[in-house]
Amino acid sequence: MTMESRRMYKDMEEFCRVNGGGKAKPLRRILIANNGNAAIKAMRSMRTWANLTFGSDRELEFVVMATIDDIEANAEYITNSDIMVEVPRGTNNNNYANVSLIVQVAEEYMCDAVWPGWGHASENYQLPLALRKASREIVWIGPSPESMIALGDKIGSTIIAQAPDVRVPCVPWSGTDVKMPSDFDPEKGLDPDILKKACVSSGEEARKVCDRIGYPSMLKASEGGGGKGIRKVFKPEEVVDCFRQVVNEVKGSPVFVMKMVQKCRHLEVQMFGDRYGNMVSLGTRDCSIQRRAQKIIEEGNVVAAPPEVVRELEESAVRMAKKVGYSVAGTCEFLYDAQTQKACFCEVNARLQVEHVVTEMTADVNVPAAQLQVAMGIPLNKITDVQAFLEHKREKGNPKRHCIACRVTAEHAEAGFRPTAGAIHELVFRSNGNVWGYFSVGSSGRIHQFADSQFGHIFSTAATREEARHNMIDSLKGMVVRGEIRTNIEALVKILQNEDFIKNNTHTLWLESTMSFGTPLIVEKNKHSTILAVLYASVCESQKIFEASAQEFKRDLNQGQLPPPLTLSHDVEIVYQGKKYTTHCSQSGSHDITCTLNGSHVECSIRTVQKTKEGGVLVSGGFDGRTRLVYYREDTSGIVVTFDGATFTFHRETDPTQVRAPMSGKLIRWLATNDTALKKGQPYAEIEVMKMYMQLPVHEGGIISHVLSEGAVFQPGDLLATLQLPDGTVVEKAEQFEGTFPVLESVKGKGSALRSLRLATGKVKACLDGYDVHGEDLETDLDMIFEAMVEPSLPVIEFAENISVMRQSKDLTKDPLRKDEMEAVVKEQLSLQESKGYSGPHVTKEQV
């Protein structure tokens, strides 16, 4: 739909009068009952629509809720809003998922509507029910609570899906034998007793169902989503613990069990309907690239299944939605077996999903704006974007374009995509005509421990899947995120470049079963990159030591105290992938550090270029002679070195008797009581990190003693417990690296005698000034000095250099006296060149 063909309206009253048939009502002030990416996306999308429709985004006002954590994190959505309401901090049941609080804020700030987004309270039918009872009329921008109960509930939707008139295949599950009554009324929903028959209420009951339908199975909370409240179980002894984790992650939610479909693809249909019974599919998505049952790459439309299968999925989704009178946006998810080309029902998300933007890119529909219009009472045939899409689909089929989306998360891919939290010092992303993205925080922002690990979403759209893939890779490689967090950017690039992804031969377990992120991409392209990282880690750590010593020396002198000796050498011991690297670094100049590894040594020149906590330094030299921008920091995860777009994490050898926290979080419960003997790898505690429940294993066997109490909040590196190792325990240590720095061809040729002399004398002067110059380098420099001093052309080169500088300000040939002097020097040089045995540089009179 072009700007020329889109009608403009004076205000929202006129828009509703023209398009609503007397049933529409303007909605101006909207409460965004969410935070982060969801809030940013909603406000930007709706403001874009307002600009196109009214010529101004001031027709809409946005009220947002914010905790002190989001405020201090410099969250982008707060500054994009019109009104910010501070709400209690902590887990989301205190704020963004608190139904009573959301209604209170909407009433107090006279909001016309509430937009729930995804996560938090978006799938809690109690919220729209509570809004119906509010002191003023407040519209819910979402499906009716009755249809949410029917379809949004994962249990109820599966019962409906297996009904004879809906005809959606389902896998064996805890409600396989539960039948939907023939007199089903969408307004009343399914009877709670029917839903209860399909649930499990204890770990033991869940285990019986798993035994009946077979392993592996899935335990799922019906009110969960985004990877929360879901666990895979492969054997009976895992069921009880997993059940406990599911009910803790989504408190109060019913739980059901379903057979796990292995090596399947996760396909979705984007449903959209109005309040008048009209329902359509806006397209399909493939979300098979997942970790911990959470999506990280989505794409659309679906190309991994035949067109006839995709068409049947869309028709099935629309049938289900119409069965219960569903409206606004929702997603019907299916599991697809590429081998048999069969699909089965998974669940319905009765809300907008994070990846809805993929459908926006392929269908050219502004989905949040369309949600707002439906909530006003506008029918589908009057929503401009939707009508344009449907007309195109009727006349020409689905638009011929493909979109790939990548979620940018604060996760450490090398450590199993472990969530991380902390400050962001720099975030650089450059969008273009093919790739764009949005972020919940920017530079100087922060990912706090209660936030979602996803803080960005990037979308690449092109005519073909392959073109979109290439564009996404180029964009990710140019993206910069620096700070205390780790990101999955390198992992995303590695996935997109994998042959299985290129050929579309992936499934929901492919990432965790096939891909390894222990080695940065650069290692696969440069065999010396690991040693290069060792060198940079060593010299950067040593530079910090040397600078701290110099500052202490100066401070003591200024205070009239006798300073300690300057530190000019430092030993570094670091571990990477089971190998221990031991280097010796010495300060060999004011900006130079010599690093020795197993008898080989190289020198680097270091210049600080960014005064950040990560210490951006420009490192030149080394064994390959190149110049690189290197970022270095040390935190609880180890020594983190980033260069050439790759990140290496080195570790120290640790004390196995100290059980420390690998990340910030909350201790939910001890899995082993005090003085319990544990085996190596056995889980000892369950923690909550960024709304996820995780188990921590011990790295050595021993008797555990608790240090923290259950419920305690901890930071990375905090001592959680101690281990008493059995007598005679031999702790496995890293293997000592015995290699040396590689000897590579120099990147430069032989310089002039004058330049060689200056470099050599500079190094000798550094030695005389007290710097720790390597003996072999000093001998080489002295040889260079003696060689340069006997070079006949040395004075001529120096003279020519000085004349070249002086000529920039004055033409010396116009001074007769200086002209005669120059000509005499030239004659002497030309004569010298003609003498026997001369090997210096040759110059002509014209050159001089």
C-alpha cells in the first residue's frame, strides 16, 4: 500500500466514523502492560500507523510501567513513552504480570486501552476479565477471555484441536482420551472438570503418564511460554525434579504431559481476526532453531514443507480460531516431521509473539497497529494493510519475499547459552534497506537480573532465503556490543553459515545436539588465532599491572613517600579449552611489551584508544606484525578478549573446594542437604536466573557444606558452598601448552638506514631508561646501529628528509645561497654513487 493510495484522516473520530460503521470507538491513551522489546515495538509500530493515517503520532499517547531496575538500566522504552509510572521492582508477579496493579494504573491514568504484548500477563485471561470490572471503560487489545481460556490454554486448545470437526492431528498426551462436549459454547468455554482430566497434579502422576505414552516426553505449564515452564524428560527418574521446576517457573499454572516429537520442525501460522467473526492467516513462520525450547532464529514464510502442507496448516489454524470466536492476533504452532511430511498440533499462543515482525516483513502488515484498530471496532475489510495483503494473495499468491530474524540475547553461547547480566558500554547496529532491528537498551544501558535475556531483534528481508541469509550475516558481523554481558552474536553467525542451515536440514533439537560454540569462528579461518588471543590476553593483563605500578610510584612520590620499585615484568597463567598457557611479559618501552612463550618471544606496541571498562587498546606487532583493536576485561567468567569480531574466554585454575556462583541469580533450593556426598557432575542447587530455573552441578565429587540459605540473592563469583574432597582425590588439571609463537613472514620489507637507526637507538634508549628490553632484541638493535652508522647515504637521506619538511612552508630553491649548498650536496652524492662498492640508495638531481 503506497502513501498515495492511503487515505488520510483529520483525527481518530473521523477514522472511526468512516471505517467503523457506527460501532468503532477511538482509543487514544494506551497502557503498555509490558517492558523491554515488546514496549518499544508496540509504541513504534502504532506511532508509524498514526503518522501515516493522521499525519501526526500525537493522536496516540502511551503510558508505560517501569521498575527501578528498568529505570536505572536506561531502558529505551521509558524515554519513548509519554507517561512513565514507577512500579515495584523484583520478579514480574510484582509488576508487569500483576493483574491488580495493571488495572489500577490503567484506571488512575485514565487509559482507554491496555496492550499486553508477549510474556508477563499477556496470556492471563484474568486481566481482560478484571478490565471489564474497572471503574471506567478500558478496552483489552487482545482476544476475549473466553477464547483465551479455550485456545490460549494449552490444555483446552489441544482438546479442541482433536475434536472431529476441527481435525488437527495431535501427539499422545495426558489428555488423549478427553473429549470435547458436542454442545460446546465458545462464550462459556470448556468446563474446568474437563480440563482437569487432561492435567497432572504431581510429579508421581506425571511419571505415570510418561511411562504410558513413552519417553522422551515433555512436561509443560499451560500458562508458560518463551521456553519457561517446559522441560524434556528422557527417563523416569528425571520426571519429579522437572515437574517441580515447571510449577516453580510458572506458579499456579496447570501442567500437562505430551510425547516429545524428535527431530521435528517448529512451524507457525499467524492468525488474525476482528470482533465480527472474520479470521485469516497472514502467513507462516519456521522457528526450528531453538535452545532450551526457546527460539533464537525465525524465518518466513515456511519453505521447509510442501505448499499443500503449509496450506492445510493455515486452514487448520483458521478452523480452530473460528471454533471459539477468536479475535485479534494469535499464533497456532505445529510440529512437522520432514521425513514423513506429517504435522501435528503443538499449541496456540493467544497473544502476539516476539517473531510477529517476520510476518510483518513478508505480508507488509503492521500487526500492532492492526490490533489497535480491531480493538477500536474496525472490521478486517477496513484495515488497509490487511486488505492489501489479502488482495495480493488472491491475485498473485503470497508475496515473493523471505525474512530471517535473529534474536540478540545476553547469553554466553560457549557456556551453553547461559544468561548474563550487567552494563552495556557500547551498542552499534547499522540498519539498511535490507536489514533493520530494534533494541530494548542502548549504549550506557544495562541488562538487570530480572530482565529477559533478549534485548534485540534483527530482521533481514530479501527476494530469496539465501539473499536474506547473506544480508543477515553481513549485518551481524558489523554489529558491536561491548560491556559486562556476553552476547550470542558470534553463535548466530556460526549457525547461519552452517551447511545444515543453508540446506534447511535442521530441527528443534539440532542446535543443542549438533552445534558447538566452544571455538570462535575466527579459529576456523586462522589457525594461529588462539595463540594470538593468548598473546593479547597476556599483554593486556600485563599492561594493567604496569600502569597500576606506575601510578602508585607517582602517587607516593607526590606524597613525599619512598615508592616501591616499579613492576616491569609479570607472569600470566591462563587456561583455554583444557590447555594451560604460561607467558612472561616485560615492559620493554613506554608503550611496548615483550611476551615470552616457551622460549620464543615477540614484542607488541600498545596504545589505549578507548577509556572504557573493557579497555579498548590498539595492539601492533606480535608474531604477524598486524595492528588490531583489542578489547579486554576480566570478570567472573574469566579473562575475555575480543578482536576481529571474535571473543575468547580464558580461565584461571580454580580451587575445586570453592563452589562459586557462575552468574547472578537467586538460590531457590538446595538439591543436596548439608554434608551430602555428591558425585562429579551431580546437581547441588536450583537457581532462578532471568525468570528461568536452572540446576548447578559440582565439578568435583565431595561432601558439600552450604554457605548461603535458600532464597538468598547472589552475584557472580559469590561463594555458594564448599566441598570436602575425598582423601587421595586427584583433581584433573589443564594440560600445559608446550608450543611457541609461530614464525611468520614479515609484513614489511627492509627500511632505510635512517629509519633503522632511529628504531634501534630508540630501543637502546629504552634499555638505558630502565625498561626490560629482551637481550636478543638488544643485540639486534646494536647491530642495526653499527650497520646504519657506516652507511654512506645516511646523511643524505636525513638531509633530504629535512628539506622535504621545510619545502612545505617555503620554496628553498629561490634562495641563491641555499640553492648553491643543495647543489653541492647533490654533486657529492652523485659522485659517491659512482664510486666502487656503493650499495646505498640511488637518487637523481631532480629527485633531490
